[in-house]
Amino acid sequence: WLTTQSYADNSLTYPQMTERAKTDKLRIACGYATLWTKTLLDAIGIPSRMVNGITMEAWNYVNDGHAMLETFLGGKWVLFDFSFNTRFWKNGAPLNLIEVIENMPNYEIEQMTIDTSYDVTGLYYQGHSLASVFEPMLSSSLLYDVYARLLQIPLVNDNGIVYYFKTSPYDAQLQAWGYRKISQTEYINRFYT
């Protein structure tokens, strides 16, 4: 309940976000929500890491990627999306990022809270309102399509280095950003076994 997908509070520091969250909902983008939540979990000793997904479809610079958080719970990494207030299940078991991708679209999305997921009035990119893009996502049934687009290339942030394994039309761009491509076997062994 503490965050809503927007950009209005992205400029706040993590301590300022924590203070504001005591009385107001934070209006922050997915990466900020993920990293802020990670700082809170780190402070109480719960292992967590930022994971991302990027589309292999044509980039539109609006919904090309998404940041989420995995926490180590019950002996495995479990995926949470604090921007869309969701978590993921299959047959009663929580899923991590790789399991969501492997089971797409045959998994369950659970809304963690019942609230407004977006502050569409604060969503602007290069001076253009993104309300018409994000408002339809308020329907949880459309989230399956959203995740199918956003989670085509899984990435894990490990101590500031982002790793991925899938070949995509955007390999040159990902590597220019400093992302490291490794084999799928190495990726799975390193982050999920």
C-alpha cells in the first residue's frame, strides 16, 4: 500500500521516502519502489535483490522494462512487484522471476493490497501524459499481458552488476549499459540454485 506507480516523488532520498511513507503514499517509479523497499528489508536483515525484465519487442520508451524485488524466503527466492502490488503463485507455491517466465501465462497473480496502483496524474514522459497507457493496467486481468511484454529478458542485479542470458535485438544496448551476458546455465546456477 505504501507506493503507487508514478514519477512525482522519484527525486526524494530513501530516508525522505521513508518519512513520507509514514503519512502518505509514495508516488514513485518501479525502480525507486524496488530499491527503497530493498533498503527497508536490508535494515531488518531480510535478504533481497533487485530483478528486472526487459522486452524483446520494439521499444516504445514507456513500458519496455520493469523492476521488481526478490526476497529469500523459505529457502528460495520469491518475486514481489511493489509497483503493481502483486506476487506470483503456481499450485500454492510462490514463484521467483525465472519461474514466472517459465510458467507464463500459467501462473496466478495475487494482489497484495486493494488500492489504487497508479497515480495517473503524475505519469509524464518527455512532457506527454502516460495516463492512457497506465490506466488500463488497473485491471489485474491485463497484468498478464503486461508481464508477458516486460519479462522477456530476465535480469538480476548482483552487487551493482546486472546479469542476463537471453540473446535479444538489444544486446548491444544492454552491454553498453554495462550489463553482463552469461550462459543460461551459469545464470540459473549463480542466482537460483
